[in-house]
Amino acid sequence: MTTKGDLTRQHILEKSMQLFSVQGYFNTSIAGIVKATGLTKGGLYGHFRNKEEIWFAVYDECVRVWKSVVFQGVRQISDPLARLEKILENSLKNYLGAGVFEGGCFLFNALVELTGQAPAMSNHVLKGFKAFSALLRLWLEEAEQKGLLRDGLNLDGIATFLVISLNGAAPLYAASRDPAIWQQTLAQLYLYIKCLSKQH
């Protein structure tokens, strides 16, 4: 059962997510979060000890939102290459193109902003990117074992390239809001996947 405290906590996360997404972590103040939530400082501190703790909770919520979009309809696809194509489509069209986060990709923005300034936080984000890359690598391995890929491919390099391509589109689209950016990126990545295939 959802309690009033749970609802308040969720409200804090939603408002903070919006602020962190648009303004970044360092430009978001506790005073700004208090104002956005309509709570008192005491009310806020009843749920979180400090801004960093709010950020970690927001990060977890953002990952949950990201997964719900990016993995939609993916797991039930038995062909690993078709699964890769679906996750690329979800990432570019349904996540980035749909503007799930107001300021662009929260996760990418956080990695860029926090690197070199907040190591514990940026490493936390980086770990998520590496886990995603490792998952794509597993699917490529599965495709290789099923005889779907050309021989002699560098699977680590391919997985890394896919993650880099998805994240390269994020700031360009956030700045321009030009759908051609994610559409062209998706079209080129589809072609790339086809070139990896033994049937190509």
C-alpha cells in the first residue's frame, strides 16, 4: 500500500529529476528543490539527508524509466540481431526522440557533468553504461554462437561502438530537437548491424 510518505518521496524525485535534467546537478540547489516541491526544508530532509542522496535516488528512478522504454518488447525476441535492432530503435526513437527527460538523456548528461568533479557519482553512472555495453556484447556472442555473424569480428569493439553511437546522438538531438538526428543514426546503425550479418 502506498503511504503519504511514499507519495511525497516520489514527488520529490519527479521534481528533482526535472531540475537535474535541465539544470544539472551543480546548478540545482536544495532551495530550488524546496521551491519546486512546495515542501519545507524540514519536509525535504525528512526523506533525504542531502542533495547527493536525492541525486542517487533520482538516478535509480531514471534507470528504471530508461529500462522501461529501452527494453520494451526486447526480451521476447529470440533472434539476437533482431533484439539488437529493437533496442536501438527503442533507444533512439522511443527514448531520445520521445523526449522522455526534459533536458535530453539524463544519464548521458550526468556522466558528462560529473566526470572529474564528483568521481563517486560519475563512476556510478559509468558502471551503468558499461553494464549496457556488456549486455550488447552478450547478445553479439549469442549471435556468433548461432552462426549469424561474419567471422573474425571484434565483439567488444562493436558493443562499445553501438553505445557510443547512441550517446553521440543524445546531445545533438537535445540541442537541435531535429528528428533527423535520431532517424539518420538509427538508419545507419541498422545498416551496420546488417553488415555484421553472415547473410549480408
